[in-house]
Amino acid sequence: MSNFSGSSETARLMKNLGVLVKMNYTCDASGATMSDANNGFHTLGYNTNYVTYNITSNSQPLRAMAHN
């Protein structure tokens, strides 16, 4: 496989992962919810956890750290 193209095996893997995580595809972007992604990886046998991030409540500590 070259650096600029994928193999049929890579395409199949990406398709299967997209199905597992219930990926949504649009012209502008693609994505899955954190919950669906977490469940998809659990199906594959991975022990995953995720945390939510709230930019409003976390931005002040980040700004303070950036100025130190």
C-alpha cells in the first residue's frame, strides 16, 4: 500500500468500524456520538471510557494555565 491510497482491506475495516459506531456521513462532515462510539468499541472487546467536556466551564482554568 502506498502512502496515498488504501487497500481493499483498509476500506473494509473503515466501513465496518463506521457501521459499529453508527457513523453519520454528510457532505460537510462525518461523526458518531460518543456513546455510540464507546458501544462500538466495547463490541470489539475494547475497554473504553469517555468523559464529557464543557467548554464553558473548562475554559477559565485553561486560560489561567496558558498565562503561567
